[in-house]
Amino acid sequence: MTELKNFDKTPEASDIAHHFHGYTDARRHQDVGPMIIESGQGIYVTDNSGKRYIEGLSGLWSVGVGFQEDRLINAATKQLKQLPYYHNFGHKSHQAAIALSDQLVELAHVPMSKVFYTNSGSEANDTVLKMVWYRSNALGKPEKKKVIARTRGYHGVTIASASLTGLPNNHRSFDLPIDRVLHTTAPHYWKEGRDGETEEQFATRCANDLEALIQKEGPDTVAAFWAEPVMGAGGVVVPPKTYFEKIQAVLAKYDIIFVADEVICGFGRTGEMFGSITYDIRPDVIVMSKQITSSYVPFSAIMMNDRFYQPLADESHSIGTFGHGFTGGGHPLGAAVALENIAVIRERDLVANAREVGTHFLQRLETLKESPLIGEVRGVGLISAIELVNDKATKSVSTVGKLGGLMNAAMQRNGLISRNMADAVAFCPPLIITKAQADEMFEIIAKSLREVESEIGSA
């Protein structure tokens, strides 16, 4: 048996030689090496030098119940001992997947019919796009294949889901987006709103932009619309008042499927079980991952209503099979952990905790607006961000990403791991965080901001 190396705080040459990191500058990584996390407990993680950090982004927006939750570990161990693997092809199933499907449909705030399992949010969104095209063919509408997502939206990194994503670096040099995937206005009032335009007027303009795009492309060619209730990787963009009400009216007018990407927002993040509840979204399809298992196990799910499902079932019967699925789709380990994870969230009322602690934390962040570098503070529940600027009047920066990078580095030095998207710095701690811990997190943010102010002032 190969023995694992006991890494010290100096990056190992083997990591640089063999480990190709996602979302990383590969050449720069050769110079700086990796930060190696050895353990986690609650909202904290510890690196291989023994330094402890608050994990202010829940890993990647995902470790809802915190690190080292015994109930999830025990659920995984029990399932591994009973049935470590099975699939759902050819009329086969297992109890964990059946129970989870029932649980998810019960949790849904709008009538849902079926659940289809994949392994990641990217795979799930990719699968939904295939289903959208399959469904249009089933309905005898082969021309109704275009889909619309939003600039700055994030839906994954596979070829199809990265095309839905509206971020330039997910497209550059990948020859993306693919055809039939379109993008409309990002609903960021602070950044995209015009002088004198109210939030509701901006929301109306966003809806008008969507309708104009549909009209331009041809209403009979547009099949579906994708949206996160709150944009995550696009900078924690909270929708303006009446936005989703107006968007849904446009979709209903043209018989367009609404896909709610709840990969980040789902399972309590916004202070409701789903972000769709927070913003009164009534989707046809809900995509779930990340917090569904608190990322203890890679797992994702697609929940759909009968309007979406029935044509898929008809077409599979006509062909003789639904020719799509994954070896690990509905994996018993993931399903068992998801069931226990949801039980923990419900029994400990972590949705309410996200709402209450999130409100407290956001109020504390609001006090930072006195800083000359803070352009906006935004958030809902336990997902929030500060937007850094060099000039408040023009909402501009001298070099895109510089302030965000400085702030991110300062926080990490001071014991808080987070992530900056250009000059927006995001906060998305585990749902278990207490007010006292949120205050601890805030103090690190405030200290780091003062350090960045001093660094900028002395430059």
C-alpha cells in the first residue's frame, strides 16, 4: 500500500508536477504552490502548518452543516456497509434514492413530479439542456431549441453548462458558448441601473430586454430560461424588487420553461429552503447540488414538474428508452448522505439560523460602507458580498480585480478564507454559524479592509 506523504507547509514538487488545479493560473501555481488544508471542524479548517481559518465560503458555497458532522459520516459508513453502489438503469433502484426522491418532492414549494440524479451541478444543468431539446422534439417542435441564461450567471463548466454560464473566462479559448444558448441582462441594479432609474424600473427594463431577445430570435424558437435566484459566482447578485415577477410574466406569455438553478441557493442558503421561495419563483425544473449533501459526497439532482416530465416519458416510450444517465447517478452513498443532511438542516432549523444570523451579519457588513473602498454591500440569508471600488461616485476601479485580490489575501492572512470575483468579495459561511462566530468573521473582514485601505493609501 502506498503511504500518503506528510506534507509540510512548503509546497511539494510532486503537487506542482502532477496536480492540475481548477480555477487556477497553472504557471503562477508553479511559483506559489498550494495551500494545503489538513482538517475541518464546524465552520473552521486547519492548514498543514496548524493555522486555523474560518471557512467563509463553505468550501465552494456548499458545506452547509459544517465540517466533521458525525451524522453525515455515520450515514455514509452505514450505507457503504449495506450497499456501497448500485445504479438506476433498466428499471432498477435502491431504497436511498427512492426515499430521497420522495423527500425532495415533499420539500418542493410548487407541485413537482419526478427527480433525476446526476453527480454535479454542471452535469445537472447539462442534462436539463439535453432534456429541453428532447422535450421539444417530443412535442413536435424541433425548432424550439434556443435557451436563454443571463450575463454573469453561473451554471457550470461542462460544454453545455459553461455555455449557459455568462462569465467570459468560462468561454475564452474553450470555443464557447455553443449555438442556441443566448444571454440577457444581469439583474444587478447597483452596477447596471441607469441614473434616476428605480429598482422596479430597472426590473421592468430587464424583463423588456428578455422579451426583446425572444422577439428577435423568434418566440417559437425559444424553449427555456435559466436563472439562479441569487447569482453566486457572478458576484452574489441579489435580484431587484419585482424582477422575478416580471420575468415570469414574460416566460408565461411565450410558453417558455423556467429552470431554477438552486445549486448554491438550495437547502437554506437564502433563509428559506429554496431561493425560489425567497423570490416567489415558480419553476418547472429545479437543479440541486452542493448543499444537498453539504458536499461530503459529490451528488446532484434535477426535480421537474409534470409539464416538463410527461413529454420526456412519452418520447422515451416512443424510442424505447431514455438514452441518458450516469454510472454514479443516484449513487446510494450520495442519496443516504443527502437524506441525513436534509434531516440535520430541518431538525436544527438551520434555515431559520441562516435567516437570523445572516440578517445580523449583513447589518454588520453595512457599517463598512463608510470605507472609501466599499461601493456596495449586498446579500440575503447567509450569502453576501462587498463590492470594492477606487471611486465611489463612478463605481469604478483602477485595475479590475486588484482590490478584490488584495482583500482576499488580507483576509486569508488574518484567518478567513473567502473568494473574490474580480472586486466583489463573497461570504457564504456554513449554515451552522452562530452570531458570535459571525462577529468573529466580521472583525477579520474589518481588520483586513483597514489593511487594504492603508496599502492603497501608501501606494
